[in-house]
Amino acid sequence: MRSLIHRRLTEVGERLKTLREELRVIDEQLAQLNEEAADLELRALVSETPLAGREAVEAQRHASAMGRRRSDVVASIAQLEAKQDELLDRLIGSAG
């Protein structure tokens, strides 16, 4: 039983490590996408051309999609942290 818990803890820990790295990359990309979307929105306001407006809308869509992915990753991390806590509690409980 303890070895199964250890194995599952290792698996959860590796998945958490992967997701935290993915979150770090997403945060960098999201910052850049938000900056680009803001720049294109400003250009669209200044130029008042349909093309500039479409580019701004498309950039905002990309930033929004990345924001949704970030939310998904954050939720997955929270779930895995809860699972990790549960497994640790079970491990401690089986030791006594």
C-alpha cells in the first residue's frame, strides 16, 4: 500500500513540475500577446482602417485564448496539489 502511495506521489509531483513549467511559459507568452493586442488596438484607433481593426480583434482573440489556457493550467495545478495533500495524508495515516 505504501509503495503504491509513493508511486502515485511521484507521478503527481512530476505532473505538477510539468504544469508549473507550462504556466511559466504561458505567463511569458500571455504578457507578450497582451502587449501586442494593446499596440494593435491603439494602431486601429489611430488608423481607423478595417484591416487594422481586424488585426486588433484577432490579436485580442489570441490573448483571450491564452488566458483561458492559463486558467485551465492553474485549475489543474490546484487539483493536483489537492491530490498530493490527500496522498500525503494517506501516507502519514498508514505509517501509524
